[in-house]
Amino acid sequence: MLKQVFFDLRVFMLFFSILLLMFAIIFSILDIGQYEFSDDDNVRNVLKLTSFSGQEYLQINKFLSNMITVYRISLGDFDFGASTVLDEF
């Protein structure tokens, strides 16, 4: 019975995975949570704080951290703290 449920959900899971991938690419383009590569000194100094948004993702790949962030947002955890320190265009 459980095998049939996963079989029926395969199309949805493919669509959901594609959406996760697309939004993770968008986050990578926007450099959300990429503090160390910023041109602004104030944004780079965020890493020196004791607590900041996205500190749990410092030890893993940046794209994987964006995938996890998008997954968390899709589950309802709307943590947009990293978007408050984006560089101005």
C-alpha cells in the first residue's frame, strides 16, 4: 500500500524537485546568504556577529544550503533574515 502511494506521487515529487532546483538557482543568483563575497563592508561584517541568519549552513556547499533554504520556505519556515543584507543594485 505504501509502495502504491509513492508510485502515485512520483509526478508531484518530480515537479516539486524541479521547483526546488529553480528557486535554489534564483537564490544563488541573488547571493542570498553569501556574506563573505559581498562588496559592501557592512555585509561582510555580518559574519563576525555571534548570531546571524544562515549560520547553520556555513559548513556545507552554498547551492545545497540554498536548496535547504527553499525546502524550509516551502514547509512554512519563512526566515528571510539573509535577504535584509542584500547589496543594493
